[in-house]
Amino acid sequence: MEKFVLRGQEAAALRAQQQSLLSGNDRQRLRQTTIADGAKVVVEEVVQYLKDELDDAKTTTNMMSVLNALEKHYISLEMLEKTRIGVSLSRLQRRTESEEVRTRATLLLRTWKVRAKKAMRRRAKRVETYGRNFAD
């Protein structure tokens, strides 16, 4: 991941090149996404692994350990869409016999739904403000 990050002179040269190609209005649109909180960075493979573990979990302790791991990660709307882990979690919530697992899964699903709704509102506002190309 580090090899894709430009710093110093390389970053300044790229920024100058990009701004020279843009007209006045487009310069205002040019923005860089920054990661303010490194804890929000989650790799898709990790979530996919946890999803597979959740699907294969047979005992309550295994289910709880996977739920603990999922609670520690920030699962974004894009990650929910790509990995479809919400489907696995709701399936677990419906089929498990343990009340403790069911309540933890319900709380986790509620958290993800709230986060997804906020992200969908932000995405809609971005489309409204900048157009379709800047929404993704």
C-alpha cells in the first residue's frame, strides 16, 4: 500500500499537473480523500475471512469470537455491499439458538444499518452537488 502513496516533490508535481489540466470550476471539484482515522481502514479480505468463519461457526463461543472481531472493525457501506456480510449476520441472527449471540448480532446489524443509511445520504448529497462521476 505504501508504494502507491506520493509524498514531497512527487505529490506536488502530480498536483500541479492535475490542476493545469482543469478549468476554473473543475479545480473546485478536485479533492483528495484523506483518512482521518486509521482504525476505519478495513481490508476486504479480512471481512471476507470473518464472513466465512461466521458461516462455519458451530458453537456459541466461535460465534461470539467472530462477532467480537466484527465489532472491532469499521464496516462501511461499500464493504457491506462487496462482501455481503450483513446477509450472513442476519442469517445467523435468525437461526441461532443462543440468545446472547442473537442480541449481539441484532446490535451489530443496527449499527451497520445506521452507518449505511448515513453513507447513502452522503452519497446522494454528493451526486446532487457534484454529479454522478464523483459519487463513488
